Amino acid sequence: MAFTPPLEKYAGKIREVVIGKGDKVVKLGGHNAMPGCIFDGDFPNLPKIALEVFDSAPEDWAPEAIKPYEDVVNDPVAWAKKAVDVYNAELVCLHLKSTDPNGENVGADEAAQLAKKVSDSISVPLIVLGSGNAEKDGEVAAKVCEVCAGQNLLVGLAVEDNYKKIGAAAIGYGHCVAAQSPIDVNLAKQLNILLDNLGVPLDKIVMEPSTGALGYGIEYTYSVMERIELAALSQNDDKMQLPIMNIMAVETWKTREAKLDVDAEPTFGDLSKRGILWEAMTAVDLILSGTSLLIMRHPEAVRLTKEIIEELYLGK
């Protein structure tokens, strides 16, 4: 007797979110089964990877992380072009860290002009994120939305303290919103509801549920993401049927395993490989828990992760 494997069919489906315009389009989500379960449903859009770019030269990166970009770290436009032209980035994520009011405190106008220059210089969609200061991020994101009107960027991070300003600007100028909530299913849903009530279409929102690195909270992220996917698919909760993104490189490369010299910790092994593997392993965990978009840093970690994605979903 032939064996017929049991199949799980779900009532819900993750919305498809489109980032970019014209030839610069990437689609996220659209699947109707749990991560990797290609036998249960359809996955029209495989997880995508964005390479990150910073608006000022990083001062605290691990040596191995800075190597691929050491000739362009002082020029964000050149950095973004290298990410696309040399390392085949599917998207670019521009971190406007210098806008931090506790740091350089670069103004919103200047930051927005830089975002436009980066967007105009690359052939892939752009993600623009602020410094992590909610009030300033709202101001900066609103200006980015205005200056880059109609380009359909993914702009954030929208949080409870600034979602109105970012959401309104995204609606007015035609962009998608990256919405970040503390690592909790109910808080993620609440922010989606707030944005929806504001008028942001649910197919213009990507969730960032807060991301931990391997060994530094990945199990919490995994659990929350899995529960979000189950609520969306099994419970057909329309407020949870949004693609998930993970800002993971920042978390991965600040770990001691990625940065600590081998002389300080001989048992950790080759420093040149360690951070790359830490990032790739974190990425695989996130893929298996339901991510649609990874923000990564090292090109070799990206290459390894893409191999896993293709093997998992395409059998290559």
C-alpha cells in the first residue's frame, strides 16, 4: 500500500507586500503554509535578503564584517552600489544612525536627501531605518517619505510612540511601513491594528517583532514569530497576516562570539569564520520561524543563507 503523507491545510494566507516601483520591485509573503512546509501549500515568494548600509562609517564593527566594505564605508552611495553590483543584494537597507539626537544629530532634511541619492543610485528597492530614537525616527521617516515620494520604499521603524507620524507620511507619499513591536504576539497585533485604523493598508505593512541573535534571545524571537504565523494561517487572523522582517545583522555582529579575538578565547576558533557562521546560523533559524525579509551584513553569510533557502524551497 502506498504511503500518503498527512497534509496540513490552513484557512489563512500571508498578504503579499510589494516594495519598490517599476523594475525595482520585490514581493514579500504570499504563502499559505508554515515555513519550509512546501508539501502543505504554496510559497510564491521565497525569503529575501537585504544588505545593510550605514550613513556614516561604523566604528565598532568586527574586523571581518568591515572587510568587504572597507573601501566604501565613508560613502553610503558607493556602499549601496557595491552591495548591489558586487554582492548582488536583492534589497538595500539604509540605516540613518547619524540622525540619533544623542550622537551626530543629523537633521531630517539632510538624511532624507541622502536616502534619495541612495535610492536613485541602485537598481533594487530601498529600506530606510532610523537611529532607534522613536521621536527623531518619526521626524526623519516622514521627511524621507516626502523626498522619496512615489518610490514605494519600506520606511521605519514605526513603533507605538511614532506610528502616527510615519504611517500618515507613508499613506500620503506612497510607501510601505516597517512596524516594530516588543517581542510579544499581542503587542505586534496591536500595532498592526493601530496602523490599520490610521489608514495604512495592511498590504503595505511589514512586521519586525524584535530580533535576537543565536545564543542571545533567538528562541524568544523564534517562538513569537511561529505564533504569529500560526495565528495568521490556522486562526485566519487578518491582522496578523503580514510578512515578517528581521533586523538581524546588528544583533548578530555585536555578540562576543563574532568579535572576540582568538587570543582572548582560544576555544572559539577562527575569528574570520566565526561571525559569518553566527550570522548565517541566525538567519536559518529565522527562515524556519517564518521570516520573509532578512537584513544581513556579510556577503559570505548571505551566500550561505541563500543556499539554504534554495535547498529548503527549491530542492537545489
